[in-house]
Amino acid sequence: MTEPEAGRARLLEGGPIAAEIRAAVAEDVATFTASRGRPPGLAVVIIGRDAPSTVYLEQILRGCAKVGIAGRFAELEGQATEASITSAIRDLNDDPTVDGIIVQMPLPPSIRLRAIVDCIDPAKDIDGIHPLNAGLLRLGYDGFLPATAHAAVEILRRSGIEIAGQDATVVGRSAVVGMPAAFLLVREDATVTVCHRRTRDLTEHVRRADIVIVAAGRPGLITGEMLKPGAVVVDVGINVVDGRLVGDVDFESASRVAAAITPVPGGVGPLTNALLLTHLIRAAERQGRDALALISGDSA
Ligand code: NAD
């Protein structure tokens, strides 16, 4: 964590936390591989190589390779039908060497999200998009969390930011980021407001927050003038402006008012990828246990 200059917010960097997490995952992967005789496996379903998220997905596979996870693309052609995608996912559900499945998002416009999401085995759904995992989160049970929302809250926890009892405002209510981040904050005992594009007075809700998580996909949406002095700001946004990667928060003005802020890039992003690996090893260990339970059942 970088110490602040006078009048500047403390920088909450995801990189060092991600490195710690990856080191722990590498140990768990080594133990798993030694005991099971195979590495944990991740399959990334990709529909057409030129999809915008390909770079991000390649990054995930590189992260897997570094810690000894067998990651691979399950590649379908760009014109693939819904039936061929669901059939490929079902094959991965049945493949005992695949412990986790991620599907490229956004899907091509002709493919219905729900049809794809519903057919992922919830036990292999390491990015928490299946309705079962979403429901478990909503009820406060232990399922797979969407990795980005998990990272947005985990960066606060691991940076020693108090969450319990704080007023938090989440800007964005998507199923993959905003809403799960809000549920996680509630689980951590924050008092949470969720804002969205129809919110009447965004500034009012942001200004009373001790913690602001922003996931709107709008560069510069949140400025320093909107923040309560001393607030903690987590910027989930990833936008390209003039060839540069920026978040949803105007970093320059916000870092003069906030007590702590995540940079973009280098904040939530690196932590998202590292947490995804922890979800994968957990899925692998769980499936291993189920398989072992069946074996001992057979021999009883
Ligand atoms: P989305 O488009 O699905 O949802 C955006 C949300 O923001 C919506 O709920 C919308 O109502 C709200 N919103 C839009 N304009 C607003 C405004 N002017 N005022 C208030 N609310 C407004 O996007 P998403 O998938 O949730 O992603 C959000 C951002 O997070 C994007 O920039 C995306 O690139 C980024 N993202 C980052 C990571 C990461 O690892 N850091 C991962 C996924 C997405």
C-alpha cells in the first residue's frame, strides 16, 4: 500500500494483495496436484477469437499457468448457435479434469444470457453467475461470488478499512458487479444505498457515504466535489479514453478529498484475477471431495 502525500488519498493497490493471494493459491495447487495426480483445471468458453474480452481472458489463463493451474480455451466459432454453446458447456460440466468454467462476456447479441448461464454446473461456476450462486449470496450462504464484486469488497477488508456500521453507496446495479457488491457490503454490516442510471440525485447519495463503490462504466462520473471528505473510494470501472485506461472516478479531484482510493489500472482489476484463482482451487477441492465420497460409498 502506498502512503499518501499530504492532501492526497492513500492508494489502495490491488497488485501486492493479489501477489499474496497467488502465492497462497500456488501452494494449494501444488498440494492438490500432488494428492490427485492432476492439476486443477479451468476452461474458458470463448465464442470467436476477436471478442473484446479476449485480452482479459488471456490474462486469466496466464495467471493460471503461473500458479500451476491447467487453464485452456474452449473455443467456439463466432457464428456458434445457442445450442452448440450449451452443448459445449455441458461437455465441460461432465469433464472430470475441468473444475471451473468461465464464459466470455458479453455474449454475441444473438445468444440469450439466461440460456447459457443456466446450463453451467453451479459447482463449476467460479465467477458466480449461475442463479443458484446468486441466490446463495442473496441469502448470505456460501456460494461462488462474482469475482469483481468480491474484489471490490476484499480490497477494503485486506486494506484494513472498517466496513461494519459505515454508510456505503454503490453506484451501479448490474447482476455481476453492483448488486453482488451491495449484498457483500450488507453482509459486512454496512448500511448500503444502491444507485443506478435512474437515481434522481446521485451526488446526494454519494456525499453521505463513508465508502463508495463505483461500477457504472462512465468515465469521470464521480468527482472529488461529490465525495464526503475522508471517504474511501473503490473504482471498479474500466474505460478506454484517448487510448488510456481510466475508471469511473475522476482520480485527480477525488484523490484530494478521499482518505483512500483504488487506482485504475492497478486497483480492483489485479485482485479480481487472483480471487478467481482462489474460487477455482476451492471448486477443485470440493469436486475432489464429492468424487472421493462416491468412491468410499461404492466400497462400503
Ligand atoms: P453494466 O453496464 O452492466 O452496469 C452499469 C450500471 O451502472 C447500471 O446498473 C446502470 O444503471 C449504472 N449507471 C450507468 N450510468 C449511470 C449514471 N450516470 N449514474 C448512476 N448509475 C449509472 O456494467 P457492469 O458490467 O456492472 O460494469 C461496470 C463497470 O465495471 C464497467 O466499466 C466495466 O468495464 C467494469 N468492470 C470491471 C471489472 C474489473 O475487474 N475491474 C470487471 C467487470 C466489469
